[in-house]
Amino acid sequence: MRTSAAPRVRVGMIGAGFVARLHAEAYRHVHGIEVELAGVAAARPERAAAFAAEFGARRAAADARAVIDDPAVDVVDLCVPSHLHAPLAVEAARAGKHVIVEKPLTGFFGPAATPRAEMLRQALAQADGVIAACREAGVRLCYAENWVYAPPVQKARRLLAAAGGPILRLVGEESHSGTHAPINKRWETGGGGSLIGKGCHPLGAALYLKADEGRRGGGAPIRPVSVLAEVAQLADTAAFRASAPRYLNTVEGADVEDWGSMLIAFEDGSVAQISASDAVLGGIRNQLAVYAAKAVLFCNINPNDAVQAYAPDPAVFAGEYITEKIETTAGWTFPQPDEDWMTGYPHEMQDFVESVAHGREPLSSGALARDVLAVVYGAYLSAAEGRRVDLRPHLTA
Amino acid sequence: MRTSAAPRVRVGMIGAGFVARLHAEAYRHVHGIEVELAGVAAARPERAAAFAAEFGARRAAADARAVIDDPAVDVVDLCVPSHLHAPLAVEAARAGKHVIVEKPLTGFFGPAATPRAEMLRQALAQADGVIAACREAGVRLCYAENWVYAPPVQKARRLLAAAGGPILRLVGEESHSGTHAPINKRWETGGGGSLIGKGCHPLGAALYLKADEGRRGGGAPIRPVSVLAEVAQLADTAAFRASAPRYLNTVEGADVEDWGSMLIAFEDGSVAQISASDAVLGGIRNQLAVYAAKAVLFCNINPNDAVQAYAPDPAVFAGEYITEKIETTAGWTFPQPDEDWMTGYPHEMQDFVESVAHGREPLSSGALARDVLAVVYGAYLSAAEGRRVDLRPHLTA
Amino acid sequence: MRTSAAPRVRVGMIGAGFVARLHAEAYRHVHGIEVELAGVAAARPERAAAFAAEFGARRAAADARAVIDDPAVDVVDLCVPSHLHAPLAVEAARAGKHVIVEKPLTGFFGPAATPRAEMLRQALAQADGVIAACREAGVRLCYAENWVYAPPVQKARRLLAAAGGPILRLVGEESHSGTHAPINKRWETGGGGSLIGKGCHPLGAALYLKADEGRRGGGAPIRPVSVLAEVAQLADTAAFRASAPRYLNTVEGADVEDWGSMLIAFEDGSVAQISASDAVLGGIRNQLAVYAAKAVLFCNINPNDAVQAYAPDPAVFAGEYITEKIETTAGWTFPQPDEDWMTGYPHEMQDFVESVAHGREPLSSGALARDVLAVVYGAYLSAAEGRRVDLRPHLTA
Amino acid sequence: MRTSAAPRVRVGMIGAGFVARLHAEAYRHVHGIEVELAGVAAARPERAAAFAAEFGARRAAADARAVIDDPAVDVVDLCVPSHLHAPLAVEAARAGKHVIVEKPLTGFFGPAATPRAEMLRQALAQADGVIAACREAGVRLCYAENWVYAPPVQKARRLLAAAGGPILRLVGEESHSGTHAPINKRWETGGGGSLIGKGCHPLGAALYLKADEGRRGGGAPIRPVSVLAEVAQLADTAAFRASAPRYLNTVEGADVEDWGSMLIAFEDGSVAQISASDAVLGGIRNQLAVYAAKAVLFCNINPNDAVQAYAPDPAVFAGEYITEKIETTAGWTFPQPDEDWMTGYPHEMQDFVESVAHGREPLSSGALARDVLAVVYGAYLSAAEGRRVDLRPHLTA
């Protein structure tokens, strides 16, 4: 709806793939602010051009610098592979642009044999570099953790605020049947496996809710102090290999975990159990349970029963999207009426452009992104050494 | 998101109450089109002024004509009691304005003792008057049946289109624990009880899906041919009056039904079972089941399990909305993360302003509104005379 | 568990098919009473012999009379096609044997063209004959309506008794994807279609709960006074025939309805909506909702979520039962951990042998069976004539 | 149902409290075997006498030895506090009696300050003593882990057998709002907190399913090799203490955990995540998820939706059981139609008396009981030392 002086935010996108499309789609739903796609860069020029044409971007470029340096760009939205997040974010900040970075903010990208303590050190150093660059440039760092914005999580936050009293325990999971894309199955490109790729989501939401609980009373965010974790390659065992046919998506030469579970303690004595798996059939699971002193909340981002569908054979629904990563569309399924919405994409982009337009912090910012990295790489260290990892030395104030 | 030449639609609202606020809130979420609140009229001027201030309307007036005649208004949005829909819609159309009318489009508003055949005749005559006025003026008639736009119903529509084959049977219901507002409990003001006030919603969605099925194959809408119905005053029996304490909302002097159920036959041999009740505890129920030749779809607008909440006593969630018409917020509840969204309000307003801006029919138009009235008042006639009512003589081509 | 003087009940079974097996299995679970299978009769002697061997019956016979006249038989359990219920029940009663009759107690079995009023008259006359024969012989008439005994229905009954106040409305349904067995699809053998074959179940439970409500306060059962109904052949329309592939089970030459819905009014002003369908994909649905003045109860006999299962393709669960009438075992399904138990078979047989052993009425008796017939055949009459049928002239005191 | 030569099993019960009643009730439902309650012993003679009268036991005694030495007793059923399990089981075995022991089989019962390694050593030594005594006496050791028998778990087992392929991951939990009984909140009497008291259930079921997977193919049970765990006292933090009103059941002076979570690795590379909590509002949660290579199974022992109930205030259902440990019966609840059945008690006792009568191992035996103890006390050690515990040195072949 138009108001007399709708502010305008000019976005430059780096990347024109799946995530870029999700973001561009979400920008379309922003209201109260004029979002202008000032430019898009992609290594393959024809892809940038096609994207610009489809979403109405003013310029298409093959080089990220063209977007970063464009004076008509207010905010740079990085929709590129994870290992490129940190260097491009630093470049954008130094060019005076606000930055939107997809999850994870950064990580460790190198040989699987690297000691986990070194991975943890490098990932946090990278994150610190990005955060410092943004602070020094006076620009916003928007961490695109959509679970913070997912309507069920925000509803839970409001109900918790109404109820008062501490959250005692959070139990969260993101899982599905994996991917055939090698990029996500190697340390060099993925920066880890299920925990960094999927576990960052429920972890981000859990850390956000505890931080919000602390701030709600006028205090500091309540933060994690330790993590104990296990990881495994469930689809890389003798028993699994002997079992046919196979339904999980596996990649030859994968060197990352396809399951991980983290037991996290917070400074106030509360706990979180966060799991992630690439070895779960039956469609994506995005769930967070919150057990508080006065209430219980279950956030069922996926699946939920807003729509329940049945097809007697897989051909029936062939023409329509059901849900991410389901192996068959036969039988009963739980199709999302609008997966982007339920997953929080439009709300996320609304907050980001508002934070830029109105000069305030986004709900999901660099501080959250860094805590997520500390916990996940702390978990990798814990699993490798079979011991609890004290996170306090690794957290910034 | 801004595009080079975003069209603009200027809305004038008549009414500044609950429904007007829902609509104004929904206009805020419209994207791709500039919606301008050109004016608002309310009988109480201070209310109009407050509304204008809150939602940024340019003018506030005490008289509907001021809005209707305002040359700065493209579309008049009628958020007034049902018995005022038809006369104001006709006025607006004659003034050359597009019209948005809340459900029901119109009805019979008079003494309860009026024969049901006469009620049916008058309701359809009123509807025909509105439709003719809009046609003659060349303006859009937007029928605000939000179920047509509710994301679960639209998802079901897409899945049915993917599946192909006929819908065999629809089962729908809207029900809750009633109201303390006498306006909805008297024929003079409500135009009936549960069936017209609540049943119109699942009925509208059912008629829409069958019409869409017909049009999908390039043919005509598939329409109803008969209705058989019962109505009752469940909360007005000796047994109910003897039972204490009471939890349902009842009104002394109510002369309309608090339950009705309609068995509808379509011209292709398929059927619908549509019920409505004001005598249901436990929160609003907005549900539609679609049994098709190749698929089954359940649309759970309310309740669904996107969020599940538990509070050990009703005080816990006192500060936060749970769901419409729940008697207690203790125990397990199913709070909507965003009830407006799940119920289709933003999608509805998006379609209406697009239909106006782009000169096309809205998904929910006068044709649907009239069929809803024919079925509901046909149902009143059926229940009164204890016989099946042939709808064909009452339907327009 | 053994008690000092466990009474003994000797059962003679007529029939050795699917239902007989269900009953025999249920007898095995009876406790506190010694159930002895004294004999079994089946037209095909080898089938009777096999059954006797499997379930430990003392005698196998080809002739029902051999079982009925056997002095070692206390109760005759009729597991035969519906049209044989009444004559065999009368014979058994006259032989001084208690009688267990599967649903429906009896019906009309003849040409489809018979006027519905005549069907109603004949069905009730048959029922009256059975009831009179049992009364005259002083034997129990046990009406095997398992829904009365299904644990969810009995739990609802106890909760309603705890809550007090009237039931205002019941909504029940049994439906699935039909059968390939012509016997159930012809008036001559089935006595009707979905309503008599499936609808009798939720109807029986609804009538039982209202009767129980009346008796609870020391009064008479609360009984139905009228019915308004529609029936249809949903899988026999041009649109359905044109749609391929077909997933519903259809029978060429079927002359009965595959869908029916009944709107029933009770003498206290409350109502029931009971539906049945043979045109529902996705597995059997056995559901009853009870909306009372002080409480709401949903009985989900099938499906419920005690177990949720997912298989990526139909071959995975090929070796294990999922649920009745599901077209695919791929995708998500809701397998019953113990369908017999959830459906009330062991509880039903426990009550029947206790009623015989202890000389008391079973919960589900001839009175309920007759009311079910009056409502269902009243519904056929209603649907045929398109008018409400007053049931009072057809009900016995 | 009676068969010609129903075997007889004579049970002597030690204890006459809550658990003894559960068992006695379950014995009543045993079929095909005559269960005779030969005697009952309770420290308070009047309690034993009342129990004997109610359940038809032949003798009541104040001394456990009177039951153990009774020649008319075949099997001794120990329904006594956990710390008495081992000594009485050894006595019973030495007297030549089969033994039924409630969970946990035994444990460590002493000062909270005892090193966890010592606790682990003592608990397993106790278990070994019981197992050896039974083996030497040639009697059955029946470990009353009802989850092994719960219908949803057995249905999952059958579906897994049908599917084939390995279980990759199990996620289980038992939790509720705790207890006011100090006996369960102290190491001396409870042998630990949530993990031993509640976690033993989902753990037992998980170990059983993996063991069954191994045996299914003719091989050895697949067993756990390590555990990593955290425990906490969630209802003993400053934030919790500052929050009023309190809804969780807490005990002053509790020295055991009210939450624990275990990450277990199996020898085949699969994993289990087992949690238990006394700090969960909203009713008992008994859930096990099984993610296998070819299927997913969710066992919802509690809650499930076989019955859904709503009451507008807590007084409505005051007279009828809803579910264990719910704080309010207002709002929506999920009452169990028959909690004993869904929880597996009758099936458990059926197996135990059959194992005794037919001279075979019960499904839940000493081997399972000992593995449960090794994992739980291994978990306590892990949490105390903040490191992964290798279970292999602690497991017997």
C-alpha cells in the first residue's frame, strides 16, 4: 500500500541461482518500501541477463565488482556458495554497501583432515573479519536466517513473551533425504555437512529465542556456554551399502557427516538439542519444540497439516509442487500452500530492507551468525575429540 | 517491489469497523500496485477520522456519498452490515466506481415469519440489481469471499488441476461458539443465521472449485442443481437451557438458526455437504475436504498444527491472540501464526486491486456471490418445507 | 486370568468366512469367561473343517441346523450374508439359543425398483420378527455393532458422562474406496449400498450415545424423530467414466448408492449428520465427532496417528498390513497397530459372552439394531421422494 | 477363549501398590493361559489383604519370603521400589521361581557424590548377580519393559521387518512434568533421575529394535558401542526459581537430573538419540521415531489422536481420566481410550506368562535390561566427565 513517502532500497544481487530467485521472489512481496533491483551479477553473463529480464533488474553483469561498486546500489545481496560469503561481504562493506548474507555467514573450507580446533579458529576469524568490516563501514550486516522470521517461530516468540518465565529446553531439527550435489558433501565447498548446512537453521532459531528472552527483560542475550556433539555418516555404513534399492541421495566421495546432533548448554542453565540429518526419508522436516517454565510451543514449519493430500499413485500430482525432498508423491503428503511464506522468506526480506531504510538492526544480524558458527564448529570439535567443548573462550561479548 | 510503472488503485472505504480494519491491513500487504486509501466514511465522524489517521486515508467523511462521489476514488470497498450491501453497491456502481462487497453479497432482511420462497425471491432480486448495476456501469464487482483465496484452498485447486478428473464430493464446515452480537442473530439484520453468516464461506469455496473444474477443461462452470437442508436452534432446547454452566454464546430473542447443513447436488452428479454452526466449542473450525476421482485434499484453514501451544492455565497466554472464539486458552491450542494470511485476506485484496488495475474479472465475482445466495436461501426453503429444492429455476445463465 | 468359578459360554458359529474369523479371533481374547467354540457350520464342508481345526471348534457341519440344534451350543453367532440374518436368527431363538447377529440386523433384499416405503416396511417387519422371536424364547439378541465398543467411542461416552449436559450434534462417517464384490453392490444381496453397509456404523454409535445420554439421567433413551437424506452414485457419472486411470473399486451393474448422507433430528432437538461413501480414496475413514453443550469429542477410529509410516515406494511394506482399502502403501500412511482392537471387536465379544453368562442385556442389542434400520430405510425413502421422513410412526416404544 | 488344555501359571506378587495393580489388571486380560494369583505380599498386611480380596489372590502375606517360598507359586512378580529389585530377584531365583522385574532391573542406589564410574560398576554388578542367579536356577528373567510390547512399537517392528534394510537412526523420548514423590528424586532411592526413571523406556525400545534387526537376519543382536550425554536440573536454576507461578512438580532436596539426553552409537554405525525430562508441561510424551534406510516409522504412544477432547474449563472432565501428568483438563487434550493397552501392559504380561508356560525366552529379558543399565550409567559417566564413554568394556557377550 502506498504511503506518501515510501522509502526506496536499491538491491544489487550477486548470484542468479536458486537462492537468488527465492530472494528476488521475496522482494516482490515487500510492502511499504520500494525495492529496486539495481543490478545482478553472475559468472555466466547469459544467466545474469535472463535473471535481470525476469525480475526487472536494471543491470546485468558478469563481475561481482560491477554490482558492489555501482553507486546505484544500497545493499548487496550475496546469493553465492558459502565459501565466497566472507570475501565478498568484506568487499561490499568496504564499498559502503549494506550486506545480506545467506546462511552460514562463513565457515571453514578446506581439507577434511584439518584438525577441528583449527576449523573453529578459521571460521570465527572469517566471521570476525566480516563483522569488523561492516562495523567499520557503518553498514548493516543482515544474516539471512529465515527460521528467525518463519511465522511459526515468530508466533512462538510472541506467546513466550506473553507467558513470561524462562525457556528451559529447545529441541529442533532440520532433516531430509540429502542431495546429489557434491558441493554440499565436501568440506572444501560446504564447510561441513548436515550440521552446518541444515542444523544452522534450528540452531539459529533456538539461539534467537534465548537471546530474545534475555533482551525481553531489558537484559543481555542469554547465550550458549558449551556443546557436546556426535556426527556420523549413516548412509556410508556396510549395512546401508548392502541394502537395495536405495532411496537416500548419496554422493560418492562425500567426506562430511550426514547426521549430527548437538547438546547445548546456555549460561542460565537451560539446554538445546539440535539435530540435522541428510538421511531422513519422507520429505523435509523443519521443527522446533520449546519447553518453557509456563508453556510449551511446537513450531511445525514442515510438515504441517494446513493441507493434507492423497494420491493413489505418484503420477497424479506430477505437475504440482508438494514439498522439498519427498521421494514419492503417492500416498498421503503434507503440501505447503506457500512454502516461501511458511519458511519466512518474505518476512526476512521485509525486515532487511526495513533495517536498511530505517537505519536499525535486523532481527537476524551478524551477532547471531557468529554464535551459530561458534556452536557448529564447536560441535565438530566435540564430536572429533569425544568431549564437551567450552564455547565461552570462542564467543565475543 | 517496485517496477517501473506500478499502477495505482485508489480505494474509498465505507465503514471503519472490524472488517474495514481487516481490509485496510490487507491493502498494506499488496505488492506491485500502489494502493491509495483515498477516503473513509463512517457514521460516527470521530471513528472515520481515527481510521483515516491510522491507515493514512486522505479524507474522512460521515457520509458514504462523500466517498462514492469522490472523483479521487476508483473502487468503493463496502465494510458495512449486510443489509446495506446492495443499496450502496448499486449507488457506487452508478457513480462509476468498482465495488468490493463483503460476504454475503446481499440477502433477505425482514421478519422471520416471511415465507422462505419469498426470502429466496427477494435475495436474488437484490443480487440481480447489484450485478446489473455493475454490468451497466462497466465496473468490477468483487465479492470478498476470502476462502476462495485462502492458501490451502488455492493449493488444493492447483493439486486438483494437476491430478485431473472430477471432484466427486466436497465436505465443508465453518463453525464456532457463536456471538453475543444480536445483529447476527436476527433475520432483520443478519439475513439468516449460521448458514448465511458462516456457511457461505465453505459453500463459496466448494462452488468455486466445481466452477473452476468446469472452466479448466475449457467448458462452463459446473453448477449446483438442488439442495436439501436442515436447520435448528441447538442452543435453544429445553435440555440445553437446563444445562449449567453455559459456554456457548447465545442471544436472547435470536430468531435464526445456530446450525444448518446442506446436501447439494451438482449438474455433473457430484455432491457437496456444507455445514455451519454457532454451537461448537473449542475454537473456530474452517475446513474443506475434497474427494476427487484421483485425489483427496483436506484444507485445514483452522485449526491446523503449524503451531501447537500449551498453557497450564488461561492466564499464561493472556496477552497474545490464540484463535477466534476459543473459550479458554488453557490446555493445548492451535494458534494461527498469521490468521489473516491463512484466511486469505491479503491474497483477496491483491486480486481485487489487480482486477481493477488490469481490467479483468476477480476470481471471486458476482456470479459466485449469486450462486451462494441461491443455494443458501434455497436451503432455508428446503428446511422449512422439508423437501428438496430444485435450484435451476433460480440460477442465471 | 483365572477366577475360581469362571463361567463358560459355548458358541456355535454359522459361517466360516472373513467375519467369522474376526469373531473367532475376538473370542480368543475374552477373559474371565471360558468361551468354547462348540461348532461351526459352513456350506462348504471343507471350509468348516478347516475353520474348526484352526480355531479349535469341536464340530464342523455343512448345515446351520446342526449348529442351531446342538444342545452343546449356548449362543449362535451368525456370520452370514445379511439377507440370511433374520431367518437364521429366528430359527436360533426358537431353538432356545442366544443370538449374535452382524450388522445390519436385517434389511430389504429385493429389486431396486421396489418403492422405498415398501422397503422400509419390510425391513422393519423382518427386524420385528427377530426381536419377537428372541423375546418369546427368552434369549439375548446381541447386535454386533462394533462401533459401540470401539475404545474411542467408549472413552467419549465416559467423558460425556463426566461432563454432563446434552449432546447437541453428532457428525459421523464411514467411507473408503468401495469393493469389487458384487454382493455389496446390489439391492438383492446387500439390502442397499453405502448407507446400510457403512453408514450403519457411525449411525449406530450416534444413536447409542444419544440413548445413553437419556438413560444416564435415569430417563428413557433419546431417539431420532426424522431424517432427511440424499444418495448418489458418484462413481457412475459421465465425468467419472471419462476419467482414467480409475482408482476406486467399482462393480458393473451396481444398483445401489455409493454415497449417502443423512440429516437426523432427535426428539430433544439435537441433530446428527451421518455420511457413508464407497468413493473415498486414501484408506478407510471411521470418524465420529460429538459436539456437546460442555465438551467436544473426536473419535478417530481410522485414521489416527498412533503409528505413522512412510515408504518411498509401494513395495517396501508389501509384507505387512497397513490399513483397510488403501490404494498404495507408498507415501505416508497411518497403520493401525491393532485394527481389531481399535475397532472394538474384542470388547464387543467380551460384552456379548458376559451378557449371556450373566443374564443381562448387551450394550448393543435389538433395540439399537431396529432404530438403525428405521433411520437408514427412512433415509432411502427421504432421498427417493426428496422430502423429510417422520420416523416416529416407524419406531417401537 | 478356552482351549482343551490351557496351561496354568501361578503368580506371586511382591508389593501391592500402583505398579502391582497395573500388573494384576493386565493378568486379568491374559488369554489362552490360566493365570492364578497365588499370593501377594506387602509390608502393610492390611494392604496385602485388600489387594488379595480385590484381585482374587489366594494368600496375603506381610513377608516377601512367604510368597517366594510358597510351593504354589511359579513366578514371582516384583512390584517394589527399584533398589529392592536385585536382592529379591536373586532370592526368588534361588527359590526356583521365575522372576518378573519392573524397570529398571536394578541400578546404583547411594550418595549422589559417588563417582559415576563406580555407579556404573555397581549397577552392572547387581544386574550380573540377578542374571547369574536366574541362569543357575534355570528360571526365566522377565524384564518388564512395556515399550517393547506397546502396540505402536510392535507394529513398527513388523513394518521394519517387511521393509528390510537397516535402521539408521532412532529418536525417542519420555517426558512429563515430574513428580512430587521424593523417592524418585534422590540417588539413594531412585538410582538416578529422568534418564533411569523415564529414559529407560525409549532406550529399551530402541535397543530392542536394533537387537531385533540383527537377529532378524539370523545374526547377533546389534548393540550399542558408545554414549555421549548431558544431564541438567532445568527446574533448579535461578531463572526458574524466579518465575511464578510454578507448574512443574519439583521436590526440595532433589539431587538427580530432571533432564538428560544421550547420543548413542551402535556397532553397525547407526545412532540413537534418547531423551527424558521431568520438566515438560502438557501431559506425558512417549514417542519413538525410527529412520530406516527404506522407511520411517513414528510410534506415538502418547499423545496420539485416537481421541481428541475439548473442555472449556477444567471442571468439565473432573470425573474422568485424561492422561498422565497433565496440569489442566481444560482446552484440547488427547485422552487415551485405554492407556494400559496402548502402553503395552496386557501384551507384556501375556508374553511373560507364555514364556513361563511354554519354556521360552520373553521378548524383553535380562539381556536387554543389562544393556539399558550399561547405557544409562554410561551416560551418567559421560555427562559427569564431559566425554564419550566406550560401552564395549561394560557389555557382556
